[in-house]
Amino acid sequence: MRRKGDLPEKVCAVCGRPFAWRRKWAKVWEEVRYCSDACRARRGKAAGASAAGTGESDAVQERQRHRRL
């Protein structure tokens, strides 16, 4: 059995937080891009916001809001 610290990690494409491998993702780990269903639902909004030229402070605020949830 592996320790959680030994599991592979990725960074979420929407919120930028790191997330660890899960057993249910074993067969599709290469395709996993989002840490949660909420981030997957927000993926279009995040891409549009970055294209509009919003600053890094918006991303920081989003991460802080995400932590509070």
C-alpha cells in the first residue's frame, strides 16, 4: 500500500490547486485535468475570463474562495 504523499499529483486546470491520484481515476489518469466536478463545470468560464485579460489577483481570490468552501 502506498502513502498518500507518494501518490502522483497534478494541478487543476481551473483553480490551480494540486490534487492527488484516486483509485477511480486509475485507468484515465492521463486524461484527468480537474480536481472536482465544480471545477469541471467552471472550465468554460475560467477560459473566457483569462482570454479577457483578467489579472492574477482574480485567480488568487478564486483560490481563497475555493478554500473557504
